[in-house]
Amino acid sequence: MISFPYKIKIKKFLSRIKLIKIYYLMGKGFLNDQHFLEVKKKSFQENSKRPFRSGIINYLLSLSQKPTFYLEIGVRNPDHNFNLINSTHKYSVDPGLEFEANPVDFKMTSDIFFKKLSNGEILSNSIKFDVIFIDGLHLAEQVDRDIMNSLKFIKDDGFIVLHDCNPPTEWHARESFRYRYTPAQHLWNGTTWKAFLKWRSSSLVKSCCIDSDWGVGILSKQQPIGEPTEFINHFFEYNSFNKNRKESLNLIDFENFKKLNI
């Protein structure tokens, strides 16, 4: 006969086995859920698209016959993009929150950088860039400010470039990067698409989005890359954006972009 203390231990052991089985079945069900698999598939498709942003930026810089000026906002590891850029003059801005080494020119936020630049405290307030690449905090409000500030320092025939404008699912477009327990897992585009969508309807710029590397958005004051569109998604709802994705972003593949008269 099994003594009472041993019965308690056996019951605890069996209850743990039951919990493990439940967790296993829940996890298995999640990993085999059709929605989860579809999001995973879209993540793979986006990761497979070429060229990367560095190739697109280098193409834009190559259009100039004069010495070029390039500014990158949000660098993190410079080997991922900044060091791959071919420009006569290159400048980088990053507060260093995500990459401890942070070997950039200006270790500060973009808001502080543009304020100092406007005041003539760094570089020159008359400087104009051929390309400004915005890849900092991926939240619409910040991206919107970065675009407004960049417009003051971009050449009339220059380009403002944004990364992560074409999130393939709502999970990729979540507002919080830290919440990773989603079908998109660690992959995150943030809400950059909202800021780009806002400027797509502005008469101040021409715009399009290269369907590669999670959506490389491009804005220009004068270059004929896409006329402003009527703004129909006033509440920035993802489902509405997804239904009208191509028109909303002026989505174009890179080979057709190179055929534009720029």
C-alpha cells in the first residue's frame, strides 16, 4: 500500500505531466495554425526580396554627376547599411540605444541633431543632402518629424528614403517592438507606413515605394517618381491599407523604378 506522503508526490508529478501536455498541445496548435503559417510565409517572402536598401540608396546617389552628400538617421550597426553606401560625404546620426559601440558622427537623437543643424551648431545650416535615409525610431510620429526636418536640408532633386514602409501583415506593423510573442516573432516594421502614407497625399513631394527589403519609401521635391494620391485612409487602419496597398504606397519594383525619367 502506498503511504499518504507518496500519494501526494505522485499526484503532483501527474499534474505536472498534464500541464506539460497542455502546453505542448497549445504550442503545437499555435505553430500549425493557418494564420501563423501565412504570416511566417510572408516574412520569408519579404526577406527574400532584393535589392536591399543599400543597393537602392547607392543607385540614387549614382544619379548625380557631382560630389554627393549623404545623411543616415538611425544607424545601429554601420556594417548593415552605412558602411555599404558610396558617397563623397557621409554623415550618421544615432543616440546609441541599440548598438553600444555606436561609431557615428553625431551621437544624439534626430530631433536634437536637426535642431543643432538649424542653429548652425554642427556642419552648416546651409548644407543640402542628395539622399537622407531615415531608419531611426519606427513610430509614425517620429518618422513624420524626421521627414519634415529632412525636407529643409534635402536638395530639390534629392531623395528622402525610408525603410520598413511595406509591412506584410498587421503583426509586423505592431506599435511595440518589445512584444515579440506574435506570428511575426522578432520581425518588426513599426508604424513607419503611416507616416509615409500621410506624405503620399502631400503636394510638397512626389513619392513611391520600392517593393523590396520591407518597403523602401522614396520622397522627392521634384523628381517625377509618383504624383500625390487622394487620402482615403483617414484613420490609418491597417485593413484599409492592405486592401489598397499598391495604390496607397505607389508600390513599384526596382527595375521599373529605374525606368522612370529621373
